Amino acid sequence: MTDPISNLGRTATQLSASNEKNQKVTAPKLTDDGIKKSPDNDVLILSKTTESSLANAEFDADKVDRIKTAIREGNYPIDAVKVAESFIALERMIDGS
């Protein structure tokens, strides 16, 4: 099963098959006003370790499906305190406090 948003669940073979092999990554170019402009042919080249990890990734697909269904139906419990604590921790990391 593949998540339509993040494409998680695709195997490393599927990831690398969609890109031509051995392409080089092109550095962003700058426009006249100094803003980076991404090249039209960005390519992500994964290390062998990353490809292996993606190909062998295991997860509980049934649990993921149950969570997705609960979210879609509005039945997924959200703990507002945990969400707030996560934002506080994130803010502290950003501020360096």
C-alpha cells in the first residue's frame, strides 16, 4: 500500500526506476536578484544503505489503515495537551532555549 501524499511504501526499486540512473544533481542557479532558482531536472540519488532500508521497511499496514479510517471518519482521538507540549518542545528547539 502506498500513501498518496508522501508515497511511503514504494520500494527502492520503484523509487530508482522512476529516475534515470547515474544522473548528476545540478546545483541551483541564481537569478539576477540573487534568488535561488531550482533546475527543472532535480534528481535525488539515494545511497545503497537508504535504498536497502526502503526496500526492507516493515510496518503494520492494518494498523495504518485503521488509523487512516479513524481520521477520515473523525474518530481519531487527539490529545490536545500532547499536541501543545510538542509545539512547546519544537519552539524551544527553534529558539535554542
